[in-house]
Amino acid sequence: MVFNNLRSIREDHDLKQRELADILSVSQNTYSQYETGTIALTAEVLIKLADYYNCSVDYLLDRTNDPTFSPK
């Protein structure tokens, strides 16, 4: 499964895969595989990404088109 929102939000923030990989402490290849769905995103990585972008995990996983994060 390709995660289009994951790529879109990275591009919206003008980040290269290498830059985000450095933030997550993974290789650029690993990050690329996250975006293409070749390897599964871990809960830890999803939380880091959601915190970094201040968005919902559901948005990152293409479960919604609304990036708004609204904690309960």
C-alpha cells in the first residue's frame, strides 16, 4: 500500500526523503520504503511523524484527508 499523504505532507514541508530519514534516525532507503508501503510503519515511527507534522496518524495512513489532529 502506497501512503500518498505521507509523501504529500513531506513535500508540503519542502523536505527531502534524506532529511526526514535523518530526523527519524533511519536510512533514506528505509524511509522511501515507508512511503511506498514496501515495509510497515511501526507505531513508534507513526507517532514521531504525527508529532513532527502535528497531524493525525489516520492522515498519515490515508484513512482521512483531514490532517487535523484533535486530541480528546
